Amino acid sequence: MLANDFHIRMTPEEKSDWCAAANVAGLTVSEFVRRCCAGRTITARADVVMVNELRRLGGLLKHIHHESGGANTIATADAMTAITDYIKKLSGKNDCQKNHQPA
């Protein structure tokens, strides 16, 4: 049970940024800050939806490639590489984790 409060001062811009980041992740600001400070994974809801859609598109590209007998192989390979690279980018760690220095 979380029973202790911790109050900090921040600029209005910082508060707005933290609230927006927490909202994107689907977390309360408190949970967002706890996870950032602990170096835990924070996955934005939008990123999860995007990764799933990119995987679906990759599957469709693969299907089209096989159905066409390999027509447009270079273009298909370029598209698959772009999709894979973007999935890797979306799956990367957030800024809190990148800057987290364990004590």
C-alpha cells in the first residue's frame, strides 16, 4: 500500500511534460515517476499499438512477396527493413531509462 507522500517543486512546463508522458504511457504521474526513478520499463500505449500494426503490415508484405513469386524483391526487402528498423526504434528504452545511472 502506498501511504507516503513526496512533494517536489517544478516549473509548469515540467509538470505538463510529466503529465503528458504519464498519459501516453497510461500511468498516473506517481507511477510514471516511480518507474522512471527505478529504471523500469515504460511502454507507451501508442507504441504497443504501432508495433502491432507494423508487424501486421510486415506479414502482409511477406504474403504479397510470396504470392507474386518474388516480384519487386528489392522494394519488398527495403520495405521490410524499414518496418523492422522502426519496430526496433519503438521498442527501445525511454529517456528516463537511457539516463538512469544506478547508484
